[in-house]
Amino acid sequence: MPDATRAAIVRALGDLWANGCPVPAPEHQERLADVGVRRWRSVARRHRGRRPSTDQRIQDLVRGLVAAFELDRALVGPLVRDYECVARAIAGVMTSAE
């Protein structure tokens, strides 16, 4: 991944944190960026033979982020909305970089 893309994702996550989103804490932003990019780029492997829409890709990204950062996915509850904000920020950067 180009450093500019990764830096743009980290900046977007920093903006979310500054605006009150609890998921992209500064100590997690680098890893969120890495996990998010890897998940975004590998979507075709999980959706063989289909071309998922942007919303489907974002939901796939949410599932990947939750799996990577939460010990028990069942306990995420309303926090999943914050993961969706993170996923949309990552998707926005990745879409503009493609």
C-alpha cells in the first residue's frame, strides 16, 4: 500500500477519534488501517463469483474489523455503529485511491 494511502486512512481515523468515535483510539489507528486495507483488498476471495456492492464491501469490512479487535463478537452490540463509521472512512480513502 502506498504510504500516502495509509497516511490518509490514519488521518481519517484521527478525525473520527477527534469527533468522538471511540473505536479509532490513537494506539489502534495504525493497526486499524492495516487490517482495513488488507480486508478491503481481499474481498473477492470471500465473495467468489460475485461482485459485491460498496455497501456489501463496507459490511464485510465491519465484520473483519470486529473480528480483529473484539474478543467476543456477540458483545459488540451498539458499538458496531462505530465500527461502521471506521469502515466507511477506510472505504472512502480506498475508493478514492483505486
